Amino acid sequence: MKAVILAGGFGTRLAEETDVRPKPMVEIGGKPILWHIMKTYSEYGIKDFVILLGYKSYYIKEYFLNYSLHQSDVTINTQTGDMTVHSNKSEDWNVTLVDTGLNAMTGARIKRAQKHIGNETFLLTYGDGVADINIDELVDFHRKSECGITMTSYQPEGRFGSIDISESGKVNSFQEKPLGDGSWINAGYFVCEPMVFDYLDEDETCVFEQAPLRNLASEGHMMTFKHQGFWKPMDALRDKQQLQEMWDNNEAAWKVW
């Protein structure tokens, strides 16, 4: 089974980092967040990846082209250019890099990569969010549901603390950042059947999260896997700093490998 990762957006809300690199290549613990996502899938035996590129696609291509070199000790003859690789520590991954266009939206990117994904069930997620999702349980849930697409959902915490106050003004209880309003949100980590492609269009304005998902849901083809563990997207610099702090303090809940 292939894991498809959306990695082509501009990442404008993280401009401090994305002026020089695509968002999925922003590093946590010295490794791109894209690598962390791939390591999670790899822990569950998923080693065949299709990465959908757009903004600064060359950056990701060069990273994987030289991946083995970066992970290994090497001896280089400066006169001939001959290189000997020692103790290669690279993961056993098969990575297909698909340039899906600079301005294409998510639905168009997925549709444009259809020939590389094939006519089989595939995994799909965003290249900027990490989680401790059990991929085996997710896939098993999807297969038992017999639906066209399973979307992982997550109930985020509120932005502010919650106070229970009596009529007299006495504070009965206080909870720092409780769960939000009860709503579940799209956390990525989809499992998709090939029928999903029928709801997509190569036109660059096709947004996966709009008409395609709405239509799949209204026609009864969508289920959700409620994830109650750790999940965090890297939307802004503050998120990046929080993820880095978790890594530095050995509190990276998404590190399942």
C-alpha cells in the first residue's frame, strides 16, 4: 500500500521558514517534518511513498536524491570524484516525487498523480502534521467499514481556559484549555479507495477538502476514524517551536519508531 503525502503548498503562515524551503522540509530535531511523517508510516510497514510537490519542489527532490549520502559515512576521491559509501544508515523507502504544479490545489494534486498511485487502496495525508496514529488500526477500521474513504478526525483543545462560575461570582472550577466546542476536525491520515479519483479534477482549482469530500460524504461513502491520542499540525512558527521543544525534552508523542 502506498502513502501519498501532500507537500506542494506555499506555507505562507510559516513564512519565517518557508521563504527558503517548502514547509514539509522545515526541521524538527534536525530532520524535516516530512521525514517524521514518513517514519510513522514506515513503523507500520508502509515504505512506498508518493510525494506531491509544488512550491520549491527542487528542494525536496535534492534531499531525496542525496538522501543516502546524507545518512552515511563516505570516502571521496577529489581528483576522480569516485565515492565509497560506508555504513549506509538510510531507510528502505521507495519514494516517487511528482511535480503536480506550483498553483494546484490539493484535489488537483492528488488527481494529477493518479497514474503513480495506481488502482489500489492508498493512504493520504498532509506534509505538515504529526500524530501517534496507529496506522494498522486505521486501515483495519477502513476495511471493515467498506466505505470509499476514511478520514481521521481529532477533537482539538480550546484556545483558552474554561471557568465554571456560580451566580454569585464564585469560581466552582477551572480547566486550562479544555476540549473545544465538541466538534471533530479533519486531521488528515486518510485511507482511500480508487473511487476517490472519480470525485477529483486536474483543474488546479479543485480543492480536495471542498466539493470532493462534501460529495463523498453526502453520497454515503465516507467514514471517520476518531483519533484521541496526539496530533499537531505545524501551521505557524509557534507550532514549530512547540514541536521542537517536545523533541528536545524527549516528549515527542508522535515518535512511535
